[in-house]
Amino acid sequence: MTLPSDLLFYAKALVGIIAIVNPLGALPVFLSLTTEKTRCEKEHIARTSALAVGIILLVSLWAGDLILSFFGISISAFRAAGGLLILLMAISMLHARQSSIRQNKTESDETSDKENIAVVPLAIPLMAGPGAISLLIVESHKTTHILHKLILSIDVLILAAFVWVVLKLSTPIGDKLGTTGLNIATRIMGLLLAAIAFEMLAAGLCRAWPDAEQG
């Protein structure tokens, strides 16, 4: 690939990761779980959540091959399954609601009484959930060059910084956008995710059954 194409690819990957992590969509949960926290405590939770998101996604990026090999799963099957998973999440986002794939009501009720909410449920499964992990593993297989994973790692670090900024500024952002603004942003992210999911699902199915593509 030429340099402009490379830059476009990694920019697209970054947008896709931001869309599926969707820190703006996590703001209502963050605000509701930190209502009784001080400003310093909120900033600490925001920093810890962003760090946890970065670590979880970096581990998924670099250890994804080992996980797939251990379970004997082909990348084509994983790409198709990941595309279907992300599509279901995108449909929920288009309806401006939190997908139960990320966190169901029972899990939400259990976490409401926990002291440490930065990692669970904020980092995982709310932001760095199954969809984000699947997307990163699939993106890491676009080429075997080590530089590819290094640049994707930079994307993850940029994402983690973005998550930290959004959560740190949760109160002014929430006040400025309001429920309607956050729902609009979630729907836009859902639309982008639906397109990404369809590409993943179609590519996975075509590579799993190449004869179907020729027919």
C-alpha cells in the first residue's frame, strides 16, 4: 500500500474503534455511577477507566492470534462472527439504547453497589467489550507486518486518551449535549458501526466459503 492509503486505512481503523468503544455513549452510565463522588474521585475513575481500556485492547491486539489458535478458530469465522456481533450492537445504538451484549440489567444492578467502577463496568464490558476486542483482532490480521500492529497500537493509545478526555469532561459535555445530543451522537456511531459490521460479515463469509463468492 502507498503511504496515503496506509494513513487512510489507520484513520478509518481509529474511527471504527472510537465508534464501537463510544465513550460518549458511556457518559450517562459514568455520570449516574459517580453522582456521589468528588471531583478528584471522578478524575481518578476517568483516568483508571481510560488506562484499563487501553490495556485491554492492547492485550487483545497482540494476543489475539494466540487466543484464536488455542481454540482452533479461523480468522474468517471470527471475522464473520465479529461482524454479526457488531451489527447487533449497531442496531441497538441506532435505537439510542445500550446493547445487552455490553451489559445487561442484572449486571448493571450488581455493579451499582461496587466501590471500584472504573474497570468494571466502565472499562469492560461497557467500552472495551466483545465488539471492540473482535474489531481489533480482525484489523490486526489485515497484514502480518509488525509495523501494522505497532500503528494500530498507536490508534489504541489515541483512543485511550480520547476516553480519558471525554470522561474527565463528562459533566460539561453532558450539560452541553443533553440527552438528545448524546442520543444523536450514539445513533451516528451506530450507523458507522453498521457499515463496518456489514463489511466484516461479508468478508468473513466470502473467505469461509470462497465457492459462494464465485457463484
